[in-house]
Amino acid sequence: MKNSAGKGRAIYEVSFLSSIRARRYINKKELKFDRFPVDMLCFVTDGVGKLFIGDEMTEIGPMRLYYLPRGEAIKASVSSESVGLYLLAFEYFAGGKAAAERKGTRLSLLASRPSSLPRGSIRLRGTDRILNWIRQLYEATGSQSKGCRLQLLFQELLNGIAQEYEAGAERKSAQSGIELAIAHMKANFRSKLDMGTVADIANLTLSSFSRLFKKTTGESPIEYLTKLRMDSAKSLLSQKKCTIKTVSSAVGYEDEFHFSRMFHRHVGVPPTFYRKVKKLRVAVAASLPYRDSLLSFGVEPVASVNLFRYPGMAVKEYELVFASQWEELERAKPDLIIGDFYHFSFRDRFQGIAPVSSLLADRSWVNNYRKMAEILGSSEEAEQAVNRLAMRVAAARSLLAARMGGKSIVVLQVTNHNIRIQGATDHPLSELLFGELGLQPGRTEQSNAKRLELQPEWLPQIDTDYALVFQNHIRAGSETIYDRMCGTHAWRSMRAVQNGNVLLIPNWFKMSWSPIGREEIIDELLMMTDTLPEAAKESQ
């Protein structure tokens, strides 16, 4: 029981657990609940969708807690294949001077709604502890625990929720200084800004301000300020009457030549070039699917070539392919060539065809994608594509979690030289499979390695339920390497092989570099898991 006082008036609050239930809904797209006679806490363990409380809507997501007030019309729209949740019904009582009067040692309290809980989603700093408490409480209801024991556990849960919720509020308060600094930078980026002064506005030392700013925004204060200026400059450059000197001065640069250098460095093309970007003839020279990336935000390249010499290509064959591709590039007469890191050696030759070439070297697919969009003035369209992909990934993650049931996978690439066992990080494909989609990686002796390359006879023991294999450079002899691998004891003793769970995949490594390719990978994964043997789903 909580007792608080204000102006001499005592306020008493107490909550009692009525029931706790675990529920899993499969292939149900809509859930409707009658108006609850008691208040409810709903903890979603997995699944995505939308929750409607009266006319208010909030997103449903895994590892989130929601407060459902009694007497409200509540329904949920589920976009995942299944959703798992815990429902805790409780009654809340409160009383003040008018409602609670002492009669000896007794209090008279009235049923009420908890004022400290927000309707809908309860933003918590961490939810793992909350889930553990809920599980303990649920397990206790199935034992011979006495009622008082259950109520004590429930009070611990409520205290935990309050602590995590208040910690989140404190953290939000700590961020207010950074928010003030950001607002100041947005309002004054056209003037000369001193970071010491901005740190004072945030009420932080310069070092603390820089550290917390980067933790909050992902960028240093200088990087953030430069981005504000460059974004404003791009907007001004689209206006015909603005000269480069005018734009430079308008975004906080006294020297237009310094501005031009900064613009070229951050955007990828000079400001004089950017102002006619919508009329540019753009060509792609890449082994990675940059053409797909451009198409996803509405840019059709005038030419798309790949000048990389793949293993297995004879000299004369490559010369013919190169001559044909180069002729296509020259015939297109592009204003701009966008290329990948496989085409760095052609940088000087590109200058003889196009006034500007931009070769993207970042190992992050999304950074390259956003840079392409920025160069072409299509950042808004690109962000829309990134957001659509994120929603698709979230829905697929829940589906795959239900279908795979914790089963593990390993990705192998067979080349003409060796076997490559893909790690769980540092590649767009690894980040998609094991990060964003939450699939469980198989275990090897060096599971933390970015990639393990070895001869087939040195294949280590791999603990995995599924093996996804891509055969690369078949013309150069990868089929021989694959046959040698299949003859090893390590391969034959692999659980995935013994259970017949070896799946040949197309070049997901390449496809993972564009939104379109990543969606195709998700489609293929969902098709694969939808037809898995029953043994693969037994843990669901």
C-alpha cells in the first residue's frame, strides 16, 4: 500500500492481482476484447501489429508493455503470423480524505484508475527484468503458492515497472539539455556557432556535451551542424536565383570556396553540379546492385555496366565483354557515373566519359544507399524505401521466429579457391539474417569471426540445423571445391546434412546490398521456412 501526502491530506493506493494468463494467437489478424471490468497489463513477447484503445492507436512490438484501462473498447490488428503475450488483470484502489476515513485501523478505499500509468504503451528503459518477474508470477500461479505470496510478487513487479519507467523519465530529463542544444543549432546554423556556447546552453561541459550528443544523435556536434548546413544548401540550390556565393553565406560559410569543398566532400558532387541534378544522365558501373538501388527511389540509369573481371573469365573473353560494356557507357553520354569499390581502378578512365564520377566505398549498404540518394536529390524517397523495408523486416522477424523455433542456420559460400563460412556480423547479409531478422547462427570453432576461409578438407565441426550454400564462380571450378567439401567427415557429420536440411541459395551476398534485394531474400526465407519439414517446427 502506498501512502502519499500533500497539503495535509493523505492519499492511499493499493493494487491487487486478479489473474494472469499466457496467450498465443496464431493466424489471427484481428483481436477484439470486451470492455474489461478491471485494469490490465499486457506484455507482448513477440509479434507486431497495431493496438487500438478507443480512438487511440499505438504500435504493437515484441518485448513491450501496455496498460489497458478498464471499461475501454480495445482491439488489435496483427500483422505477424502469431503474437505471444501475458495478460495481467488487477484492481486498483485509492482514497483520500473524502474517500478514506480511519475507523480504528481500517481504511475505506474506492476502485479507481492508476494515474501513474500512461494509456497504451509504457516506455521502459529495460524490459528483460519485467519479463522475468512476469514469468515468475505466472509460474507461481500454477504452484501451491498462497495468495499473499502472489500479491507480494505482483507488488515487486509493479515496483519494477515504476523504477524502469521513472528511470526512463530521468533519462529523458537528462536529454533535455541536448534537445535545447539541437533546437539552438537548428535556429542559428546560418550564423557562426561556437560549440562552447552551445554546450553552455545544454548546461554541460564541452567534453560531456560532445560525448552525450554523439550518443544521442549518432553524430558529433560539428557533423550534425554541417549536415544541417548541407541540407539547407541543397534546398537553396534548387532555386534558380540563388548563386553559390549567396547559398554559401546563407548557410553559415563566409568563404564560398570553402563551402564548395565541404559540399563536395559531404554530398559527393560540387554545388554547381548538384543544382542541375534532376536533369542529369546517370550511369552505374558496379558489381553490386546499384541499379536496383537507384530504381527504388525512382531514378532510371541511362546505362548499367559491370567491368569487373570474374574468376574463370579468359583474357580474350574479358576483353570482349569489357569492350562491349565500355561502348555502352560511352554511347549513353552520362553526366555522372556512380560506381562501387570494385571499380576504383577505373576512376581515371571514367573522367574521359563523364564530368563527375562518384565511387562509393562504405561497407554499409544503407550508408551507400543514402549517399546515392543524397547525390541525386532523392533523400526523401530513399528514406521512405528504408522505412518500408524496416516494417517488412519487423513482420518477417516474428514469422521466422515462430517457424524456426530457435533452430540455427549457417551460410556457406563455395568459391573456386576455398570454402567461406559467413560470420554473424560485418556484412550486409549477416546483419540482415542474424541481426535484423533475429535468426540463430550455427556454431563453429570461430563463431565470432567475420568470415572463415579454408580449404574444404579443413572444414571444422559446425553445429547447425540448416546449411544455406551459395556456389560462386562455378565456371572457375567451385563445383570441384563443393564436391571435395561434401566428401569430408565434418560435412557428412553435420546435423543439417544428416537431416537433409541443406538449401542452395542464389547470390544473397550481392542481393543484400539493396532494399529490393533484401526484400527478395526475405521472400525466399519465408518460402523456405513455410515448407520446412515438421521436425523443424516441433519446438513451436
